Amino acid sequence: MNAHDDIAQVSLIMTRARAAQKEYEAGASQTRYDRAAAAAAWAIMEPSRNRALAELAVETTGLGNVPDKVIKNHRKTLGLMRDIKGVRTHGIIHEDASTGITEIARPIGVIGAVVPSTNPAATPANNIINALKCGNSVVVAPSPKGVASCELLLRYIHAEFDKLGLDHDLVHMIPPPGSKAKTQAMMELSDRVICTGSQNNVHRAQTCGTPAVAVGAGNVTVIVDETADLKAAARKITASKTFDNATSCSSENAIIAVDAIYDDFVAALADEGGALVKDENQIVSKLWPDGHLSREVIAQDADRMIKALGMVGQVPENTRFLAVETKGVGPDHPLSGEKLSRVAALYRANDFEDAQAIAARILQYQGAGHSIGIHTAEDARAVALGASMPTCRVIVNQAHTFATGGSFNNGMPFSLSMGCGSWGGNAIDENLHWKHFVQSTKIVREIPAIEPSVEDIFAEYWADAGA
């Protein structure tokens, strides 16, 4: 099939998705939207299908591990369903007599979703559920390695659709094999693009001509100060760093411990399976053998990672991840960037102010806008980070991977895509959620005029600066 045929194939799919969306919207009710979203959610959450998707994802992408993907598929979907339960996305959603405005929820149309190989089932499911909840159809563009998982997910979704009499064309994917040309065509023919993945994909999404909601790169840094509960911090960081073999963009990539507790914290990490490595050159040479991250290391189980890095016999048998001492930050110091593996850079700071300065340098190099973590008993320090750092989220005393994208014990919306604001080159600074999949029409009525006098507006200014 030549390039022209590829584009024609994508165009046909988009036409079918658009027709299905029009019919879905024409006969709509909130119940219909809710049932469709629930169908897509149950398609991935039903235990046997969840496991099949997790096993296929690991088998075909070589990234992560099955038990953690099962947990991720379940919790991310359950959390999303909690967030959207009872939310009105159809009909009149707000009326305000004082302004005379009535707001009516309206679908966007056809959503084009670009999704990564790190979460080849959970991320498309999240996008599909949000799209259906808001009355849209959706076409997914998976990464090449994520094609098999996406195909299986859609098969499960369509089976659930059959129970409700819903059109399969509401949920499509780009036909394999994937290509940049096919994805480009899909984005250009969509009504809104949702993009999670490489910065190359994000750039293409934001320049395709279709309104796009894209998210920035992660490179999470976490500070451990002298007031922290070191055992709890070590336990949470280890659980977060090792989950799904560090495939998450919210996985800790750099840990900054202040001098006063550095040795005690290293000991606490060791108790949890975090092995200290002092020779950073040995790790760098094996993790980036040709200037690119080694596929033998990224998102691998601990034993495979240790073997690939030549660390067998040099770290304890219970090692779950490596904490590699380093001082450098920037392009000449790759440990300061995202590693997608059970490897974290470990920095020693003089005090909290120094830790904050190191963290700022790391985020300015990579990961600006995404998030930063802190383990502390001083909440004012978390607020200080939020007021000064180039970040949209400050995660306090939590396992970062589980907290950033929404958790049952914090107030963040459940999501696999984190907007990074202007710092990360994004239009949004919040977690991607249902509000990004709906628009509204306002009915505007005349009301009694509310017009202030010039004095009402400028009196305080004149008092300070003179008229």
C-alpha cells in the first residue's frame, strides 16, 4: 500500500468515526453517554481481560511488568470512573439567573488520541472513556509497539458495545502498520487532538492545525529534607521508582537529600532495596552505550537491569533499584535527565535552599512544568517550592508515581497525562481529564445593566498614584 492509499484509508476511518459521532449525539442522553463510558471501562477492568492486556503489553513492548500493569489498568480506570460519576456532560449543565446565562454541554466531535507504548492499554482506555462520556467518537494512534495492545483493547470495547447496541465506529484506531503520515492525517482530520508521548509527537500535535491538548516530558525530582520521616520517604520512593519498572513519567529520576540526613537516608534506602552506587561513569557507559538509552536496561526487572549494567556481585541481592551519586546537571550529565529505568540520580545538598537550587537546575534542563516532590514535616517548604519552581505540581510526602496522576488519597484527577503549563510548552497546567473532551454553548439573555462609575474602578489607584 502506497502513501496515498494510507491517507485514503485513514480518511475513510475518520469519515466513519464522524458519522458515528453524529448519530451518537443525535440520540443522546446523559445515561447513554455514561453507559458507553462504563462499557469502555469494563472492557479493560474485567479481571481476565485486564490480565490479557497487561501480558500482551509486556510481551510486545518489552516494557514494564505484568502485575504492575494489571494494577495500573485497574486503578487508573476505577479512579477515572469515580471522577466522572455523576458529572453532567449532556444538556443544560449550568444556569445563572444573575447573569442570564444558560450553559449547554456539547461534544467536540472526533477526538484523535496519540498514545505511547509505556501504557499501551491504560492511556488509550483513559482517553476513550473521557471521549465517550462527553459524546465524542475517538480514533487512537498507538505507537508501533503498542499496536497489538490497542487492537485487543478495541476488540474488548466493541464486545461491550454490542451489549448496548452501540456503533463500533465510535472507537477506532489507525490501521497498522502505523506511520507518521497516518498519524498526521488523523490529527489533521480530527476536531481535537489529545497527545501523550514523545516530545516529537507533542510538537507535531501542536503544529498540525487542529486544536491540541498535549502534555510535557517528565523528569521528576524529589527533595528529602532534614525534617522528613526517612523510613517512610525511602519506602515511598522505592515503591514509586520500581512500579511497572519506572515506565511512568511520574517516576522519580533524581533524589536530592540534604547533608544533615544524607547518610541516614542512604541507609533507609538500602533497607528498602535501593543500592548506593558511587561510580557514576560505570552506569552512564552502560545505560547510554551509544548515546541512547539501552533497551537492555529501560523498564526492565531489577535482575535484568543489574545484569545489563554490569553490577552483578557489586550490589546486594535484594536490590530493587540503583541510587547513583552524582553532582552534574545538564546535557553533559545524562544522569540528570529521564532514565525510564530502575536508576535514580542521587544528589547531596548542603541544606534545603541548596536542594531547591539543584532541583531548579534539573527542571530547567529537563522536565520543567511536570512535577516535583518533597518529603518534609515543614509544609511551608512545599508552598515555597510551589511559589518559585517551574512546576505545575508539588507532591508532598507521597509516592510520586501514584500521586501525580491521581490517587484515592489525594485530590488530583485520575489521569495518565499531565499538562505542564508554559514551562513545558503546554496549553494546560492540570491533569488531562473529562473537561478537555467537552465544550459548551452559552445562551445569553439581557439583564439589568451592571456598569460601574469611573470613580468606583480607579479610586484606590488614584489614592496611591494620583489622578
